[in-house]
Amino acid sequence: MTPALEMRHISKAFPGVVALDDVSLTVGESEIHALLGENGAGKSTLMKILAGAQPKDGGEILLNGQAVTIDSPQKAMELGISIIYQEFNLVPYLSVGENIYLGREPRAVIPGFVDFRKLYADAQAVIDNLGVKIDARTPVNRLSIAQQQMVEIAKATSRKSKIIVMDEPSATLTAHELVALFRLMRQLKSEGVAIVYISHRLEEINEVCDRATIMRDGKWVATEDVKNLTREDIIRLMVGRELKDAIPKVAAEQGQVALAVKNLNRTGVLHNISFEVKQGEVLGIAGLVGAGRTETARAIFGADPIDSGTIEVFGKPVKIKSPQDAIKYGIGLVTEDRKQQGLVLGMAVRENTTLANLGALANLGFINGREERKVAEKYRSDLGVKTPHIEQAVQNLSGGNQQKVVLAKWLYTGSKILIFDEPTRGIDVGAKSEIYKLMNALAAQGVAIIMISSELPEVMGMSDRILVMHEGRITGELNRAEATQEKIMHLATGGE
């Protein structure tokens, strides 16, 4: 049978780096094909070429055996190709329905007008088919990151495309939403759609994919039936080495209470949130989308206002009304949306690394450039940031390396309390292991860590204690020894 998609001998180079070196990919009709590799392996670049967002330097693309030229995203869509990018491509102030049908709105009887009744009805039907509760009339900027991800998926499936690329669609989704996503993928497969699925959650590959192509350092490594691959096989092919202890937790000696939150309230969002975390402790926070985990972090960090409640840092009551106040008291926040909230994309690695602590480099209002470069080089080396140089704009780095720059920023402030919100979202297994080891090292140095994560194995593997939230409330606390996925999900769904 003729494959739905063939990418033959694709090459692509950027200044200072070869992104793709003679890479080929073949995907059959009614196939879910995993595309795997570490951050920087070239997966996203290959898919951007397929989507017309990047020109290729060499090679050819065939759809159903016919060679095609894809020189723009519009051309890709005309050919029946849709891509769900890891970083969202939504217009925040438009509604969910308007985003889904942007550029192809149904026309009203009167020329020049949009038939909004049909638009919202059609959009709601697409959303409902995903099994999530989102009103198609809601502005996108009022949705959580996970809900925005579902809108991106809805946008792609609404086009009735014959080839759909999903780049890390599950990174922000909870177990319930993941079930809905897999159900949709199997439905699309039964309708003859070819799906390219990129994910760093390796446990998903065996569950939903037929074959896997593995890349490393911009090159094709292997293509194999998923049933013939173990997790260890995939990791070895991805990283070129054995990777032991995927979640290498090392318990640290715990000291005094570093942060105490008491009866934190925000009307309609947070209800009597109380907890404490000690020096050297990793406190995990689990819960479903909309549980209030990120809202709790933002409230502590001063990014969102609170109505009542108190915060103590090392036993002293503090008033935190802005992120500047939080930084002053030694609190850092690694946000879940690194591109929008954690980095200034057009600025260099050097500038992003020192951004939150420029005062340490300033003298009479001027930045000591030599010292700034020294600091940036230190963290580039310590964290293993893969970049040609520290003057590289962070927008040109892979997701995992961008996350390392965010971490470098907060490490340079000397934060004694660090909040990690989805710290490994969209990061490969090798980089995840590095971040876990970094968290262990920070805990060993007496840093108090709060880790919010939607990945239950990560929460259970790295946490000393786990708080579970549901609808803005803490519904339970589990210690490391007693925590199971069943117990966490029971509490996360409102159980006592």
C-alpha cells in the first residue's frame, strides 16, 4: 500500500548547527507513528518542514506517492496536513470557537458577515467530541494551559486533515484528558487519518502507537514496530547510552520550616490553603486541571492577589504583593509556560540567565559585562545548556534547553524556596533525569522545593510529601511511603 506520507533524505542547517542530516520518515494511512528523540534531536524541525513553516535544504516530500512542494503553512493545510505545535498558536482575546475556525469562518447570508451561530455550534460539537468541558464562547486567555492544549487539538481535528502531527499534545494533560485524547486518536485512525505523534512520555508509546522512528542529533537512528521495543530500547536509541534511575530521588536532610502558608484565600479560586515545606524537602502538589495548583503558586509568588491569609518565610510573616517582593524574600517560580512567562525569547542566553538578579552585577547603574558573561558561562556549563554560545537568542534553543535557562535564572538569584510548576513539561528523558538530579542537589543544599506536576510517576518519584488539590482546596496529604496513583486520583477527584 502506498504510504500516506514519505519524507526522503531531508536536510536542514542553521548558522552553527546542522539540524537535520539525511533524515527519512514514512507513515502509512491509518497509522499512529511515534517520532522520538531527545530535545534538539530534530523532531520539531522535521515537522516544521512538513508544515511549511521552515524550508528544507534538501530532500523530497511525497503524499500518497506524489511529490509535493510545501512552501507555506497555507499550502500544507490545502494538502490536508495539520500540526499541533508544542507551543500554542492561539489568539488569546478571541473565543475558543473563533480560534478553531480562524480564517475559515462560516459565512452568513449577508455578504461580509460571519454566521456566529453556526460557528459556535460547530466548534462546540468538535470540543464535545474531545470529552472536555469547555464553552466555545469562552475567550482563550481565560483557559488553563491544559484547556488551551485541547483547543489546539480541536482546531486541528476540525479541518478533517488526512495527516495530523501532534507535537507533545499530552505534556499538560491529566490522566482523564489523556484518555479522551487517545480515544480521539484511535477514532481518527479508524477513519484513515495518518498521525505523527511526538511525546517524551514513553509509557504512552506502547499504548497508542503502531511504529516508532527514533532520531538523535539530527539523524535517523531506527524505525521499528512498537511491539518490538521496550522502554529501555527506546531510551538507549534516543540517548546513545543506558539511562538508569529515570527518577533518581535522593532523600536530603530536612531543616527548619522555610515556607508556611496559612489560610490562603482568593474568592472562587483558592479556599483556606494551608501547608508548610522545610529546608531540603521536596513537596509535591498533584491534582487535575483546574484544581488550583498553579493559582496557589502564583499567589505565593505575588503574581496574583489574595483576599486573605498569611505567608511566613523562615518563621517571619511577610507581605508579598508582587514577584519583586517574592524574589526579595528568596522565593523563585519556574513557571509552566516558559515561553510566555519564564523567558524573554528575543534576548540572549546571557541576558535571560541574569535577568532576575541584575542588581548583583550593577555598579553605579551600569552592568558589569565581563562578570555577566562569567555567570552565564558558569550556568551554561553547570546545567549542560546546549547552545553554540551564550549570545544565542533563547527562542532558538530546544524546549529542554530553554527550561535549563529558566532554572539558571532562579539559581543565580540564590533562591532558598523554589516552586517548580510542571518542571519537565515537553522535556526528553535524558533532560528530565538531569533536572531531577539538579533538584536533588538543591535539596541537599537546604533549598525548599515545591513541585507541581501532572505526571503522577514524577510526583511520586521525587516528592517527600504530596499534597492533593481539588477545586481550589487541599483534599489530602500523603507521605512518600503511602502514596499510590489510586490514592492520589481518589483525592484529586474530590474524595476524602
